[in-house]
Amino acid sequence: MKNQLLSSQNYQNDDFRKRHQAELQRRFVDLQFKRSELEKQLKRVNEVLFSLGREMEQHLTYDHLISDS
């Protein structure tokens, strides 16, 4: 009877560890996916900022040419 109780507890502990490990793995994969999506968004934001900066420089140059005329 005592062996059966220990066996049942070991099974429950093992089951808990497996479920916990599976949950950690799921969260890890989820966070990796979110990080990947955020990196893509950040890349797009950087591209837009760079483009906007170039556009602002062009307007500044144009304004200087117009005001010098």
C-alpha cells in the first residue's frame, strides 16, 4: 500500500513537472514570436524615420535655395 501511494505521488510529481515544462516551452515560443514581430515593426519604424529625415533635409535645402534667391 505504501509503495502504491509513493508510486501515485511520483506519477503526480512527474505529471506536474511535464505540464510545467510544456507551459514554459509554450511561453518561450510565444515570446520568441512576439520578439520577432517587434523586431520587424522596429525595422519598419527605422526605415520610415530614415526616409522622413531625408525628406526633412531636402525641404530644408529647398527652403534655403528659395530664401537665397
